[in-house]
Amino acid sequence: MKKYEIMFIINPTILEEGRDAVIEKVTGVLTAAGANIQKSEKWGERKLAYPIDKKKTGFYVLTTFEIDGTVLSDVELKLNIIEEVLRYIIVKQD
């Protein structure tokens, strides 16, 4: 199992309770694939570098986890379905 980070941006129109539900959805997708969640940090609402779906801000969340790299493609397919997530990126840690 290798260490990875996922940074995802939640739609800014979603309220605080909804944000927690979206974070739970993403961690649920990760744990269902066999990931060990190590920590999750809410970075808060920040300005985007460019507009996404006519939104100029987004709520950033950084999560560190361990997972077998062979199942990451399945995780990405499931993350693409979550409409509240504007963008995400998964990066392998050294």
C-alpha cells in the first residue's frame, strides 16, 4: 500500500452541512476501495485560478490516505459521478 493525497474542490453554493456530507461521500468511496484514511484537512473557501462552471470560488479539502495503486482507476470513476465535486487531483507521496 502506498501513500496518496487527494485535493478536491467542493461547489461553493453548498452549505456547511452539505460540505460535510460531500466529504463523507468522498471518504466513503476511498474506504470502499480499501483505503486507510490518515488525515483530512478542510482548507476553506478560496478563489479559483479560473472559473469552473461559472464559479469563481470553491471549498478545498485535502485528504491523505494509503491504498493499493491498482484500484485508483475505479476510485476515479466513482469520483467523477459526484456532482458536488468541481475538480479533484490524486497525487502519490514519496
